[in-house]
Amino acid sequence: MSDVLVRGARPVPLVDGVPDSLVDVLIEGGAVAAVGPAVERPAGVEEYDAAGRWVMPGLWDTHVHLGQWTLTRGRLDTSRVESPEEAVNLVAAKVAEQPGTPVIGWGHRPGTWSREPTAADLDLAAGVTPVVLVAGDGHHAWLNSAAQAALGLPLREGMIAETEWFEAYQRLNALTDAGDDPASYRRTLDAAAALGIVGLVDFEFTGAVEAWRERWSQGCDRLRIAAAVYADQLDDVLTEGLRTGDPLVPGDGRLTMGPLKIISDGSLNTGTAWCRHPYAAGAHPDHPAGAPNLDLVELTVLLDRAHAAGLEVATHAIGDAAVGAALTAYERTRARGSLEHVQLVTPDDVRGLARLGLRASVQPHHLVDDRDLTEQIWPDRTDRCFAFRWLLDAGVPVSLGSDAPVSPLDPWLAIDAAVRRTGDSRPAWHAEQAMTRREALAASVGGHLTLRPGSPGDLIVLDDDPLVVGRPAVALTVAAGRVVHRL
């Protein structure tokens, strides 16, 4: 079914001028065909009675690692451990429960631990059973000796981080049954639809373009997907002549080519986010202000190649030095796209984003996860972290995402963090940088702020006003005219 008429719904006013009255919304051929009172239902079109519920454009998550999020369902949850000893005890219990089965974990954040974990810690708990514990930021992992050998890594006691880890991650499926088969993806997509999500930008590391083409025909065509590419896959995309927005399956505009993704610096938890000033604590002695993964020349070359071929570029930049270098590269190449995360900025950076017309793709729940660590290692610059108000006031287009599995794939959680800037009973962290609920919702709909003729046929019907209720129940989700969720 690609046609539907939603009858008697109240539009959510994400912009001024939205009528405060019940309307009907007709979607035909995957696009909105009519909006107004008493819209006539064409023959054969499904009718849904909204009964006065609220209607708005569907939600997007503009930064997801969908394969990793799908895999977390079957992985050992280490998100609550607060020391190496607690993690080791979890691993030992898992090995005892399933002897000989490799253990893959996800979620711990060792930046606040009192000591560095070692491979020897895990060797004692697991022996020859491979153990890989991926940190909650996704930028490093803690492996025992057996896992390092199995993944072809040089043996060492410390963490595997950044580029070396990203490359090793692609070999992780060799250790265990992946759990990212089409059926698992379908469950993930259905769960996303139940939250009101109609579209995702997928930044998975492992060949997303071809993988999506394959799984699309296996029932994973639930939502709109923009599949990103990394530098090691760029040649194949350029050879095929794909540009951002091009359909990956002929005739189906729901699955499209996304941007080139570049990881220009590291993360807060690894002490590798590249800053203009040294960390107060937590950085490597050789890199007291963090470090770039690419120098400016390498970054500029990548942006230039992608831009010349019609690809947008999504550049991961967490530290303010990384943000500044990325802005220089975008300006030199005139590339289009986004900065991802934009966790630490200066007012000049914000003005640069606005001047260049770049999007700030931000993940608000990271401020909940990183609040305490930021106070510890960047105590002199917390007022410049997650500077949503600066970005909005400067006119920078802002889009919200989760970075799942770093944070849960849940747009309502991201909206809440953007507005309240706290995840517990503590007061808002730098409340002066908060968004309003209207702004956060507007940053979550993929740039389509109203339902009007010609707009994408993506909408959600909610039991409550999302400008008032933090987590309204999603009664209906329609993506490209197809009902993908119904209570």
C-alpha cells in the first residue's frame, strides 16, 4: 500500500502559520497530495481515522550505525560497569555460562576509570575464549590476547583505538554469528518505525551500499535509508557514478546514496578528540590536545574528490581544532554537507558553519553520557560543548541523531536531551545552550517542517501534543506512503 488518507488530525505547528484545526492528509504515490478539511478519498485508498490526534512529518535520525545497533541486541551489555574489575567479572560469568563461545560486549566508558584495563585482565577471566569489549563511543575496544590473535592484530596490553580499531571491526564477524541478518534488520527497522522514525542516515562501516542493495530485496525496505560510504569504498562509488541522493535500486527513491563519511579526529573517551588547547587530564602524553586522524592536506583531498563527483561529505569533528580544520577544508573545496557531532566549538567556528551553509548534525544524548567526563578533562571549556543555542541563533541548519549504538536509537531521547540538557535529577548542564521543544522537533524531521502538497509522504500520528508531552505514543507511522507502524 502506497496510498493512505489520514482523516481528522491536528497538525503540530513546527513553524508559524499552521492552522489550529483538524485536517485530512492524503498521500498518493508516496507524496502528500492534499491537505485540508474534508479531503475526498480516492477509490482504493486506505483511510485512517486519527480521531483528533496530532499529526506531523515523520522523524529522521541523521546519524546511525545501524548494523552495530542491530548487533547490540545480542551483545554483552557493559554500559553500567564502573571499573575493569566489574567488567572482568561480567566476562567471567558469561564465559562460564557459554564455555568456548566468543564474548562480544558493548557500552563501557573507561574515561573515568581509575586505571587502564589490560589484555591480561581479560585473559585471566576468559583464557583462550576470545573477548572483545567495544567502548560506548565506538572508537576503541578492549581485547584479550585470543581475540587479538583471531583478528590478526599485534599483541599488546592496551586498547585498540581509532583507525586500527575501525579496520579490525570489519573482521569481527569472523568471531561469532553476526546477528545482522535481514530478519534482525527488519526487527530493528520495525522498532524504529514504532518510535515515529521514517528515515535514517546509515554510517555503518562495512560496505553499506552493496549490503543495503542486497537486504532491500529481503524485506528490509521499511524506511527511507541514505547509505553513507567511507574512504576505503569511495573508488567503487565513484566508478559507478553515484551522487548523493541517487537511488541505489532503480526506480525506488527510498534507498539512496548518502554522503562520504570522514572521521577526522577521535573521541572524548579515548582522549583523541583534537582540540586547540591541551586537556586537563586524560590525553596521551604524546598528544596532550588530542590528535587528528587526517592532516589538512589529506582531508582536503578527500573532500575535493567527493565534491567533484557530486557527493556530500559528512565530517566527524568532535574537538574544536578538528572543527576548525574541517571548515578550512570545506571552504577550500566548496564541498557541501555536514559536520558530525560538533561537540566543542568556538563562536568563530559557528559563524564559519553558517557562512559555508553546512549542517550541524548533532547527537544531544551524548551530552548526558559525556557530562561528567567533560567536567574532568575539559573543565575550562564546558560552556562551548554541545552549543546548540549558538548554532541555531547563527542560522546553522541543525539535525538531530543518536549515533546509535553510542546512544539509543530513540529520537524522543535525543529531543529530551536537547531541551532539558540533563539525563538525571541534576539541573540542566549549561542551560543557556538548550533548544526549545519546537526547535528540537523541527531539527528531527529531515528538513520537512510541514505537511503540504508535494512534500514526502512521511508522517506520524501521535496520541498527545509533542510540544507538551515528552514522549507521546506513536499511533501511526507512514513512510513514503506505506503504513509501517500502527498501534
